[in-house]
Amino acid sequence: MGDLAYVGLIEAALSARKTAYVPYSHYTVGAALLTAEGDIYQGGNIENASYGASNCAERTAFFKAVSDGRRNFRAIAVAGGMEGREPADYAYPCGICRQVMQEFAGSEFKVIVAKSPVDYKVYRLEELLPHGFGGESIR
């Protein structure tokens, strides 16, 4: 995956921020998940008055893809910031999202955190979740 592929995925994540439902925090996050087949699944964060019932953008994208039968993924781009503003900082996936990624991601899975299509960082999931607990841990 090269820089051009990252730009398209980042633009999809930035676009997905518009789908966020954030009446409490006003912090919108968009995620764009790239499947091994080249399809992109977008997700926005969805808040709930009972905060525990909220769902992050990354998990929204993964759950949409998995519910469509997808199981192989190459990368995810994440962008977040205050509603109505461009991202000022990188929005890193929370621990629960990293665990969901661990369930489906291979060793080459990339996590891209972005402020814009030209200002981003790329990580391997194992850099963000060292010693992750996955299916092989319970086999």
C-alpha cells in the first residue's frame, strides 16, 4: 500500500466524519476500512446518552464489513476532531477498537491516523497493540 492508496482512504475517513452522531461530545470521528478485495467500508462514531452504549467509528466500519461477510482487511484510516472543524490532532483508536482490529487483522494490517490527506501517520497494528490477545491465544 502506497501513499496514493493512503490518500483515498484518508479522504474516505474524513468524509465519514459527516455521518457521526455526537450530540454530547461534539467530537466527530470517521473511519474508512479497506478490505483485501479493495472495497472501503466507512463508519462514524455514534453516541448514546448512556455512554457505554456508544460505538466508535472504527468498530462501526468493522461491524458493517463483517456483517457483509468480509473477514480480510488491509488498512483503516481514522480522523477525528471537534464538530465543524478540521482535525487538529491525530485521533488514535481506543483500546476496544484495537482489540476488534486484532480479531480480524493480519500482521500487515495498517492503522493510519490522519489530520488531512497530507498530514498522517501509519502504524502496524502490533505497534499500537503490542502482545495483543487474539484467537491464537485461546486455541
